Amino acid sequence: MSRPETRTALFQIHFCVLLWGITAILGKLITLPALPLVWWRMLLVVVMLALLPRVWRGLRTLPLRRVVGYSGIGALVALHWLTFYGAVKLANASVAATCIALAPVFTSIIEPWVAKRPFQLRELLFGIAVLPGVALVVGGVPEGMRLGVLIGALSALLVALFGSLNKRMVSHADPLTVTALELGAGTMTLTLLAPVMPYVLPALASPLWVVPDLHDGVLLLVLAGACTLLPFALALVALRHLSAYTVQLVTNLEPVYAVVLAVVLLREQHEVAGWFYLGVALIVGAVFLHPLLQQRRKGDGGD
């Protein structure tokens, strides 16, 4: 592996994480409610992928068992995005991005169960270490935003669940085919869920069949193309030259990028108290500390 290739891959993965951080900002700028926003995002990506012959060739080779498995994961992805953008709408972009930083905490508990590996005490302690930061985040937002914090935490739980399942199954099919199948299934999930949303999750209920205006349409295209497909393709290239540990550390910067962008572009610092940002620092610090401790343990001969 040459140093120029590594530097290029690092730049690519940082750029991907920055683009993912922008999704929260776009979610705030798009005026559509969370449900039609996510439905349009998923549908546009599926249409883009459907133009690629490679995707159709991959679908033809997939056994039914895997189609069902990926479709189930796609339903979880749809629910994650719905709750993530719901948190953006009910609170703000900073709150939603900070809640996503809780995903590694949930993953440390869920992944041993999904991957059928022994549970590790240090992962539970890592989860406990994040709780003071969560308390500060909740205390630092106005009472009217606290439902957004709860929905955002649910979104992080869904990330941990579908991320662990994806990790178990991702090597069994072409990544673009998997993406098309999962997002197609996610689109159908939201279509079927929309009529019962007032009874299941009334805070996020809204009409599904909303045609975006020019402003929202342009931002949705940016969200689907520049912030979904482009970083996905770039990440696939970068992963060839980076370790999983490096990628995890860089990915942990997503809430940092999102919060900084929200402050600069949306002036969200006026909506929350200083305790919120102290909580963000504690959560992000714990999230970074976890892989560092894991790496050190491996270096000392641990697992």
C-alpha cells in the first residue's frame, strides 16, 4: 500500500463523512415533513440505481432467502431515516446528529447478540460512560425539543440494529445491488406504513403523497445524489486502502461535522444551552475512546 493511496483514501473517507454530516442540514432546510422527505430520498436513489445494468445482474443472482433478508434490513433503514429526520424536525440538526453518536453504544450491546459472539464487559462500561453526556444533552435543550431527543435516540438504536445485520450479510452480494434492494424495500415499507402512522408514531405522521416544490426538489436531488450515492461509491473505493479501525474513527466525526455545520449555517447555538455542547463533547469523546481502547487491547494480545 503506497502512502499516496492511503492519503487519497483518507481524504475520500473524510469527504464522505462530511457529506453524511450535511444530510442533517438538508433535512432542516427541506420543508417537507420527515415521512415524505425520506420517501422521496429513498425513491430517488432507487431510480438512480435502477439505471445501472450491474444492479439488475446482481438481483438476478440473489437467492430468495437473501432477498428477504436484505429487504428486512431495508425496512429498518427506512425507519432509521424516518426517525432521524423526525428528530431534525422536532428539535434541530444538532440534536439529531448528536443522538446518532449514541449508535456505537447500542452497537456494543446489539452486535454480540447478532454476531453470536461473547458479550464483553468493557463494552457495557463504554455505554455507561456515555450516559452523563446524554443527560447534559437532554438538559441543554428546551423542553419542546425533548421529544426530538427521544426520537433521535430511537434512530441511533435502529442504526445499531441494521448496521449489525448489514455487517453480517454485506459480503454475500454486490454492494450496489444490496443498496438498491434495501432502499427499494424501505420505500415500500414507508408506503405501507404511512396510513397507520397516526396510530403507531403520531409525532411523525403526515401525508405521504406530497409533491415537492422547486426548492425542496433541488435539495432532495442533492440529498439523494451528492449525500447518498456519491459518498457510498467513494467509501467503497476508500475501504480498499484503509483499516476498519481507521474508518471507524473517521466515521465518528460525523456528528462533529454536523453540529459545526448547524452552528455555522443554521445558527442553532441560539436554540440550545451551553450544557448541550458539553454533553456533545462527552458523548463524542467516549465514542472516540472506545475504538482506541479496543485497538490498544488488540496490540497487547487481547481480542
